[in-house]
Amino acid sequence: DTDNPDLRICDYFSPTKQSVAPIPPKDSKVSASISGGTILRVSRNKTWSVKFYDESEKEISYSQFKWNIKSDFELIKTENENKIQLRIDNEDCIGSSFLLQVLSLKDEVLAEANITIVEGFS
């Protein structure tokens, strides 16, 4: 036993493996995946998130992206890091759909999801 509390000496343990994946080099290929479903109910908030992967499909930390919405109607959006919360209050949009995209800073589509507006009650 090499511990000595009087001298404040104790066995050293290596720190655990880093929990956040490394950021990939700028010239590597990054892919993305959007999760959160394919429907948005009228008058309800819904959140989607994105995860990023390197060329070997390992999850990585990546911040060089932006959310993009392609639609013919206005949505209320709140972005927070890798999440986006959307809401629509216009019942005339029921049955319509829009495209939720994750773009690189060069406007390359990394991931997209087609979302359909449905009635607010379940």
C-alpha cells in the first residue's frame, strides 16, 4: 500500500477515457443523422436533434453546421446547440410538410428529414 494520508500521498489512477469525441480534421467527411420523428402537431412544441459521425461512423462532436427549414409557411424555431425546437400554430397547414435540414457552413446538406404537420390533439 503506497497511500499516506498524513503526507497527502495516494495511488494515482489514470483519468477515464474522454467522453466527448474529438473534432474531426476540416478535410474529413462528416455525416449526420436527425432524430425526433416525422410529424409536428399544430400548437405543440417538438424538438429534433442531430448527431454527427466521422468516416468510420464513430459519433463525433461537431459544431460547424446550421439548421435550415425549407417550407412555404412560417414556423417558430428555437435552436440550442445540436437541437432545434419547432412549433406551428396555423391550422391551415395541417397535411402540409416541410424539410428540416442540417447544413455544413458551406451549405452542403449533411442530413434532412421530411416533417408532416398534423392536428394538435392526439
